[in-house]
Amino acid sequence: MKNIVLNCILALLLFSPPSFSNSFSFEYGLSEFVLKNASPLLTQIKKRKGMGYESLKNQIVSMGCSPQILSSPSLLNKTEAYAFHSELMLYLKRCSTNNTSSNLRSVLRNKTPYLIIAGESLKSPMSYFGHSLLLFLDERDFYFSPVISVLAPTEGLTALEQLVDGGFSHIDAEVKVLPLHQIIDFYNNKESRELRFIRLNTPGLKIKKLINFFEEKSQEQLTYNFFYQNCSTYIFEALNHSCNCFGEKPNIVTPLLLAYRAQSIENTKGFELKSLFAQFNEGYRNLSSNDKKTAKEMFLDPDIEYSENPKIGKVAVQASRLSFESYRRPYSSYGRLLDTYGKDDSLLDGLPEHQSASDRSNDGLLISSAKFGLQDNAINLTLSAVDFSHFEQRSFNVLSSTLQAASIELVESNGTTKIESLDLVNIEAITPLNFVTRTPSWKLRIGADRNENNHLEGIATVGIGGAFSYSSFLFYSIPSVEISEQISFPIYSGMNFKSDSFSAKYEFRNLSNRTFSLNKRISSQFGATYSAHKKKHQELEHRLTFSYHF
């Protein structure tokens, strides 16, 4: 394929991700992605003159070579990835005068620190709250700016070993330094996760002390636990070591907590890169019915006559990229679509516009809650260590996922207080299906409910199903298996509606237990919900709930 979008992106990926051991040795090589999918046409890359091209030139200069080698006729004539890369490596080998080995201090100096938060993963429940990293941004060399990440390599570990050792013991961890383009490619594209960049202009932040922290950690044998010693724990400790500005460290540090502490600092600014999943679904949602049909036909049929509407073309390109990069399902229309419509969106021409943190942007960062409810002859109090819901956010979200963990509901009625329900974990992940996004919706709950005999009994529920969206509505159905005193097979179904003003939900269990709710998020900390609940053979119950998030 000779397509312009990949040409620009693949020029960045000519260098394999830098990794460092105790010597912080950087190695350059051929990216597997280039070998499989590229035919770089350097003349088109040069015409673009965006940040990608500048980054490539800066990397060549850093090796002691002249960027004029990119104008070599022998390079310009190469159309196959392997031949292009081999020729470029020969040029670099001849002119390179700099030793590529470097210490961490020289790699990170004179750069601006940013906190990166990768959003929730569509593929891994263990990554629901995302991942945190530290970027040292070089504005002249955006795509090759170094990023520090503390990771737990899981190669050779089974899923059970990861869960048991990572959750209840520990697994080995290591510090990695990667170029930013690899972070964008992996999290933003392959895993379709949003990336949030928060500038750390914290008063008193000592960059040297921050670098020293990771230099020391790289000499140690690190351990990793999902709860008390994770990626965010190390970054929290590093930031407090360098400025003592993030406050007391809690027992469990999440990426969302880090983001909230960083955004709470005065005059904090940052920017976001939307995931491929969000870009496609939001663009597709805003098309008319006929335009959606056209975009789908363009995606599926490589020989169809293309629409002249650039909005439809852009959505078709996003569909192709999402299918190929995130779901690993390439279609034969991929190359032609990118050649025709993908030129303007291949790489950033400049740094994204920075925005100040707003109250609305903090909605998803406060993960604990206390909810006070009033209903007929009873008062409810629900406390949750983890309580997150896209349904309760003020801005539109393609997903409609919820997560509660370590939650207890107390009810006071007629002078008696009792536990109404418990949740060790309660997840409902609803993802709309269409011709590209085929991720199923699912639910998992382990907890306890009060039964019809007024006894608290344990319950475990697991289910998998599907969902689809239309305009601002999301419809779903999840057949499930439920184990309590008996085994049952309920079907959880519902309809969600979201707007900037409020959200509404109607859901039922086997058409017998029904709940209707209206939700209004007043601020990042406060919200209100009205709900009406009808159980089989019981009267309709009304409840007004006020929530406080912290």
C-alpha cells in the first residue's frame, strides 16, 4: 500500500522503542509495524512538514548526521518498507558520530514534565482505571519525547497468575523509557484508550530530584501490585519526592487520583488525544442515516464510488483505522480510503491546544462516593470506595459503563437499621455494536442482597450480551447467569439517554423488576437522582438520592 497517512506515521516508527537498563542504552531498529504494513514515500512526508517530519529530522541530527540524507535520490525511489529502512540505516551508519548510549539525565533534561493518563481499556477489566505515565515533552521533537512508565512484564504468566499474584501478592516490575509515538500507537490506537496530558507546572517541582528518583529505582528490583504498589504509586512517590506537593499518599493510588491531584493545582493546563474508538463512534453518531449507510459501504467495498462529502470520508477512514489498528481486522478498502481522505489527519502539525482544567473535566476523576436517599418510610445511605459511571457524567460518552467496588448500602426504617446490599465488585460495561466495533457488553457482580425473606444472601452474576446506539439513545440486553441460593438465568436489558442537561435510564430484569431513573450531575462533587422501582407483586417505590463524590 502506498498511502500518505501511513507514510507519515511510519516515518516515525522507523526507530524501535528505546528501552533502558542500568546503562540506559538506546537501541534503534526496524519496527515490526513498518515491516508488515508500510511503503514509505518520503517525498510525500517532506511535503507535509508537520511535527512528524521535524521529529524524524531531529532524531537524525541527534545521531550526528545531516537531515539532508532524506533528500537522497536512492531513498526517494524506495517504495517498499524494508528497502527504505535498510537504505536509511546504511546512511545513518556511515555518518553517525554520536554514541547512542545515554544516561537518563541527558535524555530528560531541558524538557517539560507532563502526567499522562491512559483511559479505561476496552479489553482488560484490570485496566478499567487506566494507566499513568510521565512525559518529558520536547516541543521541537513531540513524537520522540521520552516517556517514563513503570510496568509489570507479564510474559510467561498465565491470566490466573497475573490476577492472584498481582492482586494479592506481587509480580516483578521495571522502569521503561519509551518515545511518545509508541505510547500513542499502543494506548491511543491499538487499545483505543484516550490519552490525557496534564502539565506539571507545580510550584517547587525539582526536575533533578524527579530524575534522580527514577535513576535510583532503575537500580532496584521493583515489585508490582494492582492495589498498593502500581504504576501510579511509583509516580506519586516520585512527584512527592521532587516537590512534596501531592499531599499524603493513600493506601491505594489510582491514575484518576493522580490526575485529580494534578488538576487541582492552580493554573494547571493540558490537552487530550481521543482514542480511535471515540473518534469513530462520535463521528459516526453525528451522521445522518443515509450518510451512515454510505460510510459503511465505503468501508466494506473497496471498489465503490466514493462520496464527495469529507465528513463521510473521514468517518470511513476512522472505521478502517479502528478495524485494522485496534481490532486487527484489515479490509481491502483500507489503503484506498487512506489515500483519498486520510491526508489531513495523519499527524499533528503542532502541539494540541492547551485547556485549563474545568469542574466538568473532574467528573470522572472522583471515584469514591456517599449517597443519601429518601424513599417511602425509609432512609438509605450508600458508601462506595469506588463508584464510577459514564451515565452520571455531564458530557456525552459513547460507552455507558459503571463500576462499584467495596460498596455497602444501609437502610433505616421504623427505627431499625440494616444492611440492604453489599458489593465486592459490580461492573456493567456497555459498548454499542456496529459494523466496526464488535466488543460485547458484559456484567460481573460479586456481593450480597437482602432476599424476599429479609435475609442477606450472597450473589454472583456474570453475563454477556450486546448493545446498539441510535442518536443519544443506547439500548442493551445482557443474558446472565446468577448464583445465590439457587441458579437462575435472568436477562438484564435497558435503554439509556444522555444529554448535556440530564441523563435518563429505563432498565429491567426479566421484565418483572423495573427501574426508571433521572440523573442530574450538578458539579464534579454533587449530583441528584430520582428513581422509581417496581418489583414483581410489590408496590412502586420512589426514591430521591443526593450524591457526594470525593
